[in-house]
Amino acid sequence: MLASGASAFRVQDGMERLARAVGIERLHVQMTYTTITATAWANGTFRTEVVEQRNLGVNADRIDRFNAYVQSLPASLLVEDAIRDIEKIHRRPVLYSIPVSSIASGLACAGFAFLNKGGLVECLAVLVAALIGQAVRRLLLKRHVNHFMTWMVCGFAASGLYMAIVGSLQSTDVIDATHQAGMVSAVLFLVPGFPLVTSILDLIRQDFIAGISRGTYVVMLIIATAASVWAVSSIFDWSISTTQPGYSLEPLPLAAGRALATFIAAYGFAMLFNAPAQACLLAGLNGTIINVARLVGQDADFNPVGAVGIAAFFAGIIAHVFSRHSRFSRVTLSVPAVVVMIPGVPLYRAMTAMSAGQDVLTALESTVTLLLTTTAIGVGLALARVVTDRHWRMEEPPEVPTLGDSTPTIPEPFRH
């Protein structure tokens, strides 16, 4: 579960349920993003083990299958049977091939481009660039290439391809020079939305070690992507600052376009998280409801950070309702829905501007706003969990079992 991107609470809860089923009296777990330290008590003694996993990633289907498995455990279970069942889930292949995943990435980022006021040219160029970028990422991850280097290479590939497409159209006078800023939308498939949200949830639930280590991983990936975008834009003197909107629509067509773009983006990101088709559909509907309402509120001059927090709260509530009538977990149905609210375009623009030494004060101001917005997403989801889940409302103090009356093993002459 940890290797699949599950939160610390979900991993710990699953381990404790499985421990009780196989006869362990008590289990204490401490984890980071890459290690688990577990101490088990049984039969008057205890044992501590530390394991490390380096296969970082997101697999929503595996998380849901593990969650369903531990929720349906019998009162007693042989360890051998548990190992067999876990291995069966772990060895399941990913649901989507590289071509299908790449198409989902392209469509999702094209939806993002529209939501960021990109026109037809930006959306089509982003679709192609993000499609190729995701294919490169899947190929590199399949070969276990370092994630920092993978994100940097994919950032180069996607931003460079977008620049090549738009630049060639500009050089032939097919389009004007107002489409350069869409390059940032081409790398939004690299936004580590799932670990970003789960790291905030870990921190809010006071799983500090897991939350900080996961958050550090997120920051490193963002830096890798921002560095690649900055390098490409600097080498080729490509402006990614905000330009004029690519469209002007009446309120009703605008709302319809936003709804469709949000649904495509949320559905596509759910596919990137390896969620089943039905879960993608539910996550897409969830994202469409909350994001369109958020954008309408912002158009009416509602505080943007407050709008994001309220939208994230209702995303969590809707995910809870959907999960009660399906086999999918709340995280699978809520994270893709709120990822569309992560301000990825302003984030990469701000980091690129700071890297180039351009308007640093404005970039810092934007960065603070982005941090508040991202925090609002986590707080909104956490409040929804507190309202709907007793384990998030109440903290049970941990108990350390006694070792019991064991027979002394020290020879009699040495006991004093």
C-alpha cells in the first residue's frame, strides 16, 4: 500500500487489521515515505523489523484492492494464506497500457489548458506534447530510472515539443505570437497531485514523519519539472508569462466548457493514478461538480483560497457518498477531483520567473498564494474526513502491551 501511494493512516490501519487476523496481539507502526518500522507483540514477547521500499508511485486500483481485502479479513488467518493473498494483489498488472495512459495524459492536460484560458491552438499543442511526455515517463519508470531525472527529462520533452509545434506554426504565419504561455500546461501531467494531497493529509493527522518525507519528495519533483521548463524557455527565449485569454465566451457556454474540461482533466488524472474506469467516472463527476461551482464563486469575487477550501470539503463529502455505494475508497474518488484545483500553471510560472531573476517579488507573492491554495485543498479534504470518519475525529492513545511473566533465561548466579 505504501508503494502504491496510500496515506500513512491507511497503511497503518491495514497492517493493524492484518496483524490481528494472523494472531498478533498488538502492532505499532512508524513510517516514512520509503520505510516502515513495525513492532509486534505476541505470546509475551515482541519483535521489531525495519523494511525499505524504493518503488515509489501511485496505483489507486491496488490501494482499493488492499483496502477491500483488509476490511473483509476473517477473525483468524494463516500467515501463509495472507502472504499468498497479498502477493496476488501486488502482482496485478497496471490497468492501462502506455498508449492509453499517454492519450489520457494528453486529454487531461488539454482540459487544464482550457481551464487556464488557453484556446484551440494551446489545447491541441498541449494534447500532443503531454501525450508524448507521458509515454516517455512510463518508459523511463518501467526501467526504474531515478524519479528526479525522469521528471526533468519528461519536462524537457513536453515543453520542448510544445515549443516546436507552436514555433513552427508561428514561423509559417499560421498563428501569431500569443500562444507561447500554453507551454506550462503541457507539463501539468508531471504535477505530483496524489502524493501532494496525501502528504498534507498525513501532516494534518499528525503523521509528521510520513507527511514531511512525502512532501519533500513532492517538492523535489516540482523543482525538477520547473527547472526543465525554465531551461527550455531560457535557451530559446520563450515567454511563458500570462498573455491574453484564448477565448471569450458567454456565461452559459463558458460553464459548459469548464464542466467538460474539468471532467476530462479529472477523468484523465484518475487514469494516470491507475483507477478503474468506474472510479474514473465517479472522480470526474465529483471534480466537475466542485470545480465548476468554485469557478462560479471566484467569478463572483468570492475569496479564491476560501473557494478552494470549500470545494475540497465538498469533494471529500461527495467522495464519501460515492464510496458508500461502490467498492472504491474515498481517496481514489477525491484526489483526482481536487487535482484540477492545484494551481500548477501559476506555480511553474512563478518558479521559472524566480529562476530567471524576473519580477521576483511578484513571483514570491504568487508562491505564497499557491501555498495557501494547496493547504486549503488538504484542509478541506481533512475536514470532510473528520466529519465522516470517527477514526479521524478521535485519537486513541497507544498502549504498549506488557511482556508477561516469562521464565528467566539468565543463570541463577548472575540474576543479582
